[in-house]
Amino acid sequence: MSNVAHHLAKVALKRADIMIPKATVDLSKWAVVACDQYTSEPKYWEQVKQLVGENPSTLNLIYPEVYLEESHPEKRIESINTTMKRYVQEDLFTVYKNAFFLVHRTTPSCKVGRWGLLVTLDLEQYDYTPDSRSLIRATEGTILSRIPPRKEIRKNAPLELPHIMVLINDEKRSVIEPLAKKKEQLPLAYETDLMAGGGALRAWVVDADEDMLKIADALEGMLESLPQDNPLLYAMGDGNHSLATAKSCWMDIRKTLPEEEKEHHPARFALVELENIFDEGLEFEPIHRVLFGLDQRAFESELSKVCSQYESKKVSSLESLDVAINEVDGVQKFGLCDKKGYHLYKLTGPKASITAGTLQLIIDSLLEQKTASVDYIHGKDVTATLGSKEGNIGLILPEVSKATFFDSIIKDNALPRKTFSMGEAHEKRYYMEARKIQR
């Protein structure tokens, strides 16, 4: 193992052979949004299909989850694998050997854009179980039932295409930002607009040993500052179930390999985009809740079980409520809206370390009792509109703190499901790059 490879391996990284389509391919039709978006909007995916037409596209290489319930999924999976092989046989790709990509994404709502670093992570260093102490881990609970259908798609696929985004806690801005400052010195890999309001995407090739060592050194420095019995270096942002699927597939393959092949088999690694949680262009948004079939009194009865006491007061508007729940004073707070208006709640002695966790205890209890149903909502305005209807309650959560995000995961092992979102659906990662995962 070379010196560079050795240092990268210490922080669970490996250089990748990254594939992107050649200049003859229209990248604005090649790149489509993550498969787990617009899952209730088949019209969106039909419009994408019409836009793509007969052009080469990642639409033909992924399984949009809006179609997961179709009657013969095996036909779509077979088509995906066949098309992957055909694209490779047709010499569709340029391959950048032993590289990372510096990527920059702008969207209509974020003109400054966000920076990322496309790398391969070592799945041996990833553990999605709740009590994990691995370098790479889930931020929210992994739903095991979501892995088998994804395995059917990946297990025979010759290529992987990433929509996975992984966070690093780099307040010193030592990993990605130095590369962004020198982007003019790096070869441009591609530049394209993205379909359906997705903004624009650019990437530069990072393959010099000097740059690789600087990346490894910066991450090693971060690792050394972490508690050695709980070293959380990489936290999942988007796509945890896809990474869990890659891990599960690797564990199956691993059993069939002689020891000397396990170290470098391509399926041991997964292509992901690293993002610094402190990047100004990375928007963290809370995911709110709406309860159906419940009134405020019944809700407060459950609330009293998950804290030693609470106080509430009525506020005049959603804007006032938003300001109040985001006041930094060390007190757990949330907002409630129903047909009577807006209410601010403050908790003493809550059973979870963050508001989302405390409210999830209530929701889980209500669901178990079958006394209410729930929906998880992006946007406080939509939550307030739904919550104000007869028989509904909207729960408005405070903003997610970037400064305490990693600490919360270390303390609680994982955040409650649906705690945060990294932008709206059209801001999620688009499929662009590919990598071979079969020998």
C-alpha cells in the first residue's frame, strides 16, 4: 500500500475510478434527482421521462421509489442492469482514475451554492446499528425493512451511482474549503444545468498526491480530537438506507472471498459526497409533524408523561412562535397550532436530549394506542395550515443546530427519524457520476 493510500485508509477513504459521460452526452438529461424524492408524485417522474426521451440518462439506471409498488419490479431491475452493461459496452464514459471530485451545486434558493467532495468510503468502517461506535454511522434510525428491496436492485448491478451525502464536522474548514480556494488550478470534469429546477452542478478533478495527503491529514486531525471510544467522523446526511444496502451487499460478497481479495474488492467501498456541516450553502431544515384525530387536551396528557413539567402560552402569530422556539436559552421548546391558534410550549426535565426526540416519544405512544395518526411535513407554513384544520394538531420544531448536531448523535446514538432535511426535494443530490462495483 502506498503512503497516500495508507493515510487515506486511516480515515476510511480510498481513491476512486470515477466515471462520467463523454462530451457527446447531454448532461442536463443525464442527471436526475435522487430516487427517494417525489415518491407521491408520479407526474414528476413521467415528466422527467418525457424530457429524457431516448437520450442516455441515469433515469434508466435507477429505480425511482414512486414505482416500488408496481406489480413486476424484477422487470425494471433487469432493465436497469442491462442498460448499465450497455452503456459500459458502448464506451459511454470517461474514467478518471484514482481521483476524488470537488463538486459545487447551486440551486434557485441558494445562489452561493454548497461544496462537496466525492470520495469512496470504506464500508468496513460503517455500522448503522443504534449502538454503533464506528467512524461512519447513521444519524437517524435505520429501518431494516427498507434494505431488502434495495438489495434486489444493487446486488447484480455492475455500477453504482451515488445520491448519498455524508457530513463532516469541520468547523475549521480544513478538508473541502482549501480545494475550493484552488479550484482554478484543478481540471474541470464537467459543468451542467440540472433539470426541473435543480440549479447547476460543476466538478473538478482532485488526483494529485499532495492534495490527497492534505485531505487525509485534515481528517486525521479531526479524528484525533474525537473521543477514542466513540469517534464519529462521518455522519449520514442523505441516503442512509442506500449506504446500508451497499453495506449489506458487501457483507454477502465478503463471505465468498479469500482473505487477500477482501481489502480491495470494489464492492467494499461506496461512492458518496462529503459535505462540511458548516458550509454556508448547506441548509438544515427541521421536519415538522401534524397529528390527525387528536385535540390539545389529549396531546397534553401524553406530553406530561415525557417531561417533569411543561408550561404553555398562546402567541399571536406563526412568526412570533418561530422566534420564540428558536431562542437559545437551553430550554426545550416547540410550537403547537390548532384551530384555536398558536401555542408555545416550554419543557422541564424532558426525557430526550432534543425536542424532536421528546415529541417522537409522544407520537410513538399515540400510534401504539391507535389514538392518532401522523404525517411528517417540510415547511412550517404547510404545517400550520394543516394543523389549523378541525381535529388536527401541528407541531412546529425549532431549527436544527449545526453546532450540536454531532454531539447529539454521540450522546443519543442516533437522532429520531425525520428530524432534519438537507434542503427541499429539488435540492437533493442528482445522479451524475458512476463507479464499477463488480470485478
